[in-house]
Amino acid sequence: MSKITLNLEDRILESLKLKATGTKQSISELVNDALKASLQEDLEDLKSWEERKGEDAYSYKNFLGLLKKEQVI
């Protein structure tokens, strides 16, 4: 495992310390878990984008009109 230096906002660090104490995990474990979850979400977004890239695109204005027509809004 590599070591790095992170610059965190004071409140973020304070929250991490409290969570680490409460969960008996290290700050490194919490940061690693959060980064893994974020990267996994990015992969899922990319997969979804690839699956949908052939679909018709709507402008925001047209999409709102469609939602109104279907009485969603």
C-alpha cells in the first residue's frame, strides 16, 4: 500500500476521526472504502452511458415538454 498526503477540510477530518473511532476502522480504511465506492459508481455510470449512447437525445426544454405532456409535472 502506498502512502500519500491529503489536504482535507477541517470538518471532513473531524468527521473521519469520529467515524473511525465509532466504527473501529482507520481513517485510511474509511478513505479507501469511500474512494472504491466512488470509482465503482463511475464505472457503473460509464457502463450505463455506453448502453444508452445510441438513444435519441432531448434538449432540456423538449424533455420538460414531454414530462408535462405525460403529466409527470
